[in-house]
Amino acid sequence: MNTFFNKSATWIVPLGRILIALIFIVTGFGKIGGYEATQGYMAAMGVPGELLPLVIALEIGGGILLVLGLFTRYVALALAGFSIVSAMLFHGNIADQTQQIMLMKNFAIAGGFLFLVANGAGKISLDRRFGWS
């Protein structure tokens, strides 16, 4: 059984990177499409709307880098921090069950990123190709 998982890891790790990156790539592009609404939401939550270009760059750029497996540990650490901070800023109302679920989702995503920080991008990655993993 262990042999199956060891051999499967070659493909499972990049698949995991792609799946966790997709949420950031999709929402990053969504923020571009709804730029003013997103800025307004940020401002309503006490976060300067001027930070939105940085958020979009982190989500889309970081997501693409994760898919490629490039600078994976650094990107994963940045996105883990982003996930935790955004959870606290935007989903801290745990009396609301939906917000509590969103908070826990963000924490779970941060946990997945921490696995990437600890273990790297895997065999199928640009990090590995360049000898950085």
C-alpha cells in the first residue's frame, strides 16, 4: 500500500498544487471584473481599497506560480499568511454560521499551504527542474 502512495505522489502533489491554486486564480480574476465592488467591500471591512492591486497580484501571480511549481515554498508561505489574515479580517464573525465556515475554510487552505512550505513542490515542478527543492 505504501508503494502505491509513494508512486502516486509524483502526480498527486502537482494535482494538489493546481487544485489549491485554482481558488486564488479564479477569485483574483473575479476581483478584476468586480473591481469597484471589491474595493467597496474591503473599505466596508476597514481595509484600504488601495491594497486591491496587491491582492489581485498575489492571488493570480501566486496561483500561477503554484501551478508551475515555481518558488513554491515562498509563495505557499505568503498565501498561507494571506489566507489567515483575510479570514480574520473578513470572516471573524463566528456567530454567523456562514462566516464561521468561511473562516475555517481559509484556515484549512492555510494548512494545505503549510504542507507545501514543509514538503516543497514535488517532482513535477520548476523548482525541481532548477534544483531549488
